[in-house]
Amino acid sequence: MFRFTCVDFFLRLIPESFILIWGIHIFSKKTIDMFKYILSSLMLAVSYFIIRCLPIYFGVHTDICIMLTIIIVMFIIDIPLIKNVIGTLLLYFMLSLSETMNMLLLSGLNIDTDISVLQPITRFIYGIPSLIIFIISIITLKFVLKNKKVIPNYL
């Protein structure tokens, strides 16, 4: 079974949680309070690390992480529930899409993508493209939301 290391925590989970919380702020059009942003991102990263170390099936930890993200964002950042749930699900979809695109890219380059046998630094290097794709998709979301009325006012 795949186990996270401290290298994975610092090089993957922390940046990913900061990007995720930033995306939720963008979706909900809420200004960032730096203390709450850093606190919620670090709490999310630590929670993800603990959840991913539990002896549960691979897909179950994602569902738990989604629920935990909704709870942390709702109580710490004070984003209303509807915006929070929609934003969290949208951001997790974008994250999954970016990781899928990264896996297709690595497979197209004939690179072994079995993360359970890779060293932590190699996993981090192979994961950089998905983080870049995720950031670009959030910037695109920010541009779309700024220039068009995509989100109804009641959300």
C-alpha cells in the first residue's frame, strides 16, 4: 500500500492545499484573510496526511478529504455552505482532471507511473505538471468569473 512521507507532505500536500483553498476563494469571490488562509491550508494538509495514512481503500480517502475540506472552509473561512460545496466539488474535479492529464502525459512519454514504487522526490517531480495544470485551470477560472456572469447571484 502507498504511504506518504514527510517529503510528500511538504512538497505535495502543502502546496496542493494552498492552491485548493485559493481556488475556493476565487470561486466564492471572497477576499483572502491571510491568517485564515494559512491556517485552513495547513489544517487541510495535516488532515490529508493523516487520512491518507489510514488503512482504508484508495478512493475512500478522497471522499473523506472532500467532506473535511467543506467543513474546514465553512467554519474557518466562513464561506456559505452552497458556495462552499459547489466550489469544493469543482476544485476537486479540476484537481482530478489535472492529475489525469499528467498521467496521460507521463504515459505518453513511456514513464512508469506506478507511484507506489517511486522514491518521494521522483514522485514530486512527476507531480509538478499536475500542479502547474491545476494552477493554470484556477487562473482560467478566475479570468472567466471576472469577465462573465457565470455564477448566479443567489449562490
